[in-house]
Amino acid sequence: MAKMVKGAKRYVLVRGKDENGDHIFIDMFNKKEFDRARKEGRVQQSDHVVKVELLGKVDLKKPEKSKGV
């Protein structure tokens, strides 16, 4: 698993089909890897690419209810 830090940007490539036409391909790149994949022709015109930026961590614990009021 890759280490992610606040502000990190990743490119998620999604290549489709399914609903039993099968296939589906998902890959994640950093900027350098994405540029190299485009140069090598591994990213196609029909692919969908989503840019994602990590905003920070989320505390999944329930917030404590305040007593009183």
C-alpha cells in the first residue's frame, strides 16, 4: 500500500465494460507514472481518468455527545 500524505495527488484510470460484458480495469498513478503511461501508450483515448487529491484524515470515531444543555 502506498503512503499517502495530505495534498498528495493521484490519477485514477478507469477502463470499462461490464454488466456482464466483463473486463473493467482500474489503475492508480502519481504524476510521473501517469505521464510515462501516456507516453508509452498505456492510456487510451477512450479511458476515463480522475484526478484525486488527499485532503486529510477523517476520524471515524463517533463524536462524543456533550453533557448538559
